[in-house]
Amino acid sequence: MSAEDAERFLQAFSPRPSGGCFAENRLKKPFRYDLQIIVPAYNVEKYLRECMDSVLGQKTSYSYKVVLIDDGSTDSTPRIADEYAEDPRVTVIHQENRGISGARNTGLKEIEAEYIAFLDSDDALSDGAVQYWMDVAGKYDADIVEGSYYFLSGALLTKHPCMEEREPRMCPAGNLSGFPWLKVFRSEIFQNLCFPEGFWFEDTINVFLIYPAVKKACRIPEFVYIYRDNLSGITRSAPCKPKCIDTYWVTELLASERDRLHLPHDPKYQDMFLRQVLINAKRIKKTPKNVQKSVFCLTCGLFCRLFDAESAPSANGPLKKALEQRDFGAYMLYVITH
């Protein structure tokens, strides 16, 4: 099919959202706090107290502020949130529903700390998380510090270490996970950036825009986060819904935003882009075949606009070749076998 036909088909299936990634957030210097923790909350009456108690119960020598954003909840979340407004460390904001990106972006508008962390309101911080994060951030003057996490499914808690070593280790930012949670970020990173609103898979901004700007990234072995397997969350439900093709729309957007920042089209970017293409294909594998073909068609055009035919070889060489030759069969074979 032509790119025009593919575009029309996908727009009819699930329209491209209109959000962008640039903002004018205010850094209120000198900072009053060491860490600002942003907690978006939507209809989480079952989990919110556990989440907030895990934050406010942190034993740490560092100062921190919590920005709790009630994103238009229709259950008792707003009332529970207001209970925590009495704590001087907590600012509660109520807003009309804008999605998780819109809630996070509200928490970024006024930045009062040297570092920022994002905590989903159905998750929790592990004991000592703030101290672990901030000790290493200060010691290494790191732009990002990422820890290990627990995965909670029902009553079963499993460990997901981010490294084998027992001591903090510097690493390329591109080796970090793509999750916005699990980390602390130097707040200046978000002075002019925000999460793209209206999109699912908004955290793709990390690998496209944030990590390229990071000079020092560090991993620590300590477990800092408890991630809850939420059966009603996007991660679980996305493959069965038309909006799963946001994974392509957000890739297209972020490629454009990278160009606005004049970031290089180098082999590192090509490898990252190809990894994203594979992720996208897996996310939409339950959609109708015409949807997958349309995404493939537009992906081929985007790849060929971004990278020269003579660009460097890649670890994902067969996928690169499939895109360059617009070979849908080879593309699908690669997706199935990887």
C-alpha cells in the first residue's frame, strides 16, 4: 500500500494524538528540596494510601517534596489525597482528567528540587529508596540513578535486579530501562521537556530525548521500588485495543522532536530506533493484519528518511534490511523470532 493509504487507514483506526514534548517548566532556584516526587493518581482508592505511606515513611537525611496529582478521579481518590495534604511535605493538586502524561506534566510545572522521581500511585517505594538514590546521585554527580525493583503479582513478590554487581556502577544512559519510575533524574533535564499528552507509551521519551542528553548515569543494586502487576493497566490491556498503535505515533513524534533538538542520526540512534521498531511490532501483534501492514509501511518511510542507505551495519541487520527493502514477510519473520 502507499504511505498515504496507510496514513488514512491508521488515522481511521486510531487517530494520531496531538501532544508534543516541549514545555517551559519553572525551576525555582535555589532549590528548597533535594528530591521532588511526582505521583499521578487516577481511580486508585484501593492503593493510594499504601503508595503515599511508603513515601512519607522514608527514613532519610534528604529533604523531599511530594506532588500528588488527582487526575479527575471518579472514586474516593480525591478525598484520600486530601487527607495527605495536611502533611507539609505534600502538595495535592486536583485537575480534570488529562491522562498520566498530563498529570506528570502538572507535577513538572513548578520544580523545587535538584532531582525528580516519578511514582505511579498503584506502586510503592521500598524502604530506604530515597536514601539509596540520593546518596549515589550526590557521590557521582549523576544525571540519573536507577535501582532494582520488586514485582508484585497478587501476593507473590519477585526480585528484578538491574545489575549483578553489589556496588553502584556507572553505565551508558542507553543501557537503562525505559521506565520513568525506578529512577531519580536531575531536574534540569525537564526544564524544557514534558511527557507527550494523549499518547500511550509516553515513556518512550526517555530513550529518544532524555537519555541522549545524559552525561552521567548510574545503576545501584538496592531495591528501591515495588511495581504492582495491575490487570487493568495499559500494559496489560493495550494489545487488545486500537490505541495500541500509539506506539508507532509516539515513535514518529519523537523522531521529529529529536530533529528539532538537532540530535545526531548516528549508529547509536539507528540501533535504538530499530529496537523501538521491534517493540512496536510486538505491541501491535494482536491488531488486524492491515493495521500491522500500515504501521510497517509508515515505519519503512520513516526509517528511510532518518537513515541513509549506506548507514552503519546494525545488530538488528535483518530488520534494517527488511525496512529498506520494504519486505513485510522478512519483517514479520524477524519479529516472530526475536
